[in-house]
Amino acid sequence: MSRPVIDVLNDSAVDAVRKSGLAVETARMATVTGLNADGTLDVQAGPDSFPRVRVLSAYLNPDTGDVVEIMNTAGGWVCLGQLMVSTQPRIQRGTASVPAVSGTTANPALWGQVDVTFPRPFASVPTVVVSAAENIGANGTDLAVSAQAPTTTGVRIRGRRGAPGGSVSFSGLTVSWIATDL
């Protein structure tokens, strides 16, 4: 079966450019080998080393060993950012229900708590931010939430909501959480 003439011509043109040496590699996968004081990176792509590669601002926490994508520009090589090379997430989110508790607001131990398991484990212990999502209450409501003892697999979330002062029954609270190891 013969190929259409246009396909043969296209393949021949691509092959001729490739053999001529005119084709310039514009992007490469590389590994960070050094962090420089001026904010640039040293990277290694196969046998080739690229010193002082500039970094886009979106690449927040470069580290040696990171697998990155670099691009050749008119001004030199630029690191576009880290590639996800594992199945471990960098950021996750969710909600949790903190149960109601009873007592007085003068009691500092008066907190409901819930242990949250992340959908997928992190490679390193993440930073967790918690905020009230529902059942917040009106003016004068005593509201507090916190994330405690995060691990790569989960976090304990504590919270309380109720009227300030005196003997009250603290209501349950729905919170939103975001965990990241960026």
C-alpha cells in the first residue's frame, strides 16, 4: 500500500531539517543540581550542564533534585517549573465537620476535634490552613479553628463556635482545609 504523496514530502522535509543541524532544541527535561544566590539554578539534562538558568516566578521553592522543564529563549535558558514525576500530590483540599461540645467558654479545653485523612499521602509534611465554612454565626459568636500536628497522611482539626462568656453549648462547625507541601 502506497502512502499519499503529501505524507512522503512532509516526512522528507522534516528529515532534511533534522539532518541539517538547523533544528534547535527548544525545551528539555532537566534535574536541578544547584541553587545560586542570585535566584538562578544550575541544571543537568543528560550529559549537558546548564549553569545559571533563570527561573519563572511561579516556581516557588526550587530544590536540588527537582525534575524541571527548561526552555531555550533568545535570552538564554529559562526554567519553566517543576514537573510532577510522582503520584504524590502537592496540594489537596477538603471539608470536615467538627463535632459540638458542651461546657463554659472559660474552659480552654472546650474544643471539638476531628482527625482528617488526606485523600492521598504527601511526600513531605504539608502546611495546613483551616477556615470556617458553614454555621459561622452572627456578631458576638465565639469562633475559632486550628490545624494541629499535620503528618504526610492527615491532620487533626479543632474548632468551636458559640456565644461568648458563661455556660453555653458550643455548636458543631463545618470547616474547609487546604494542605500543601509547596
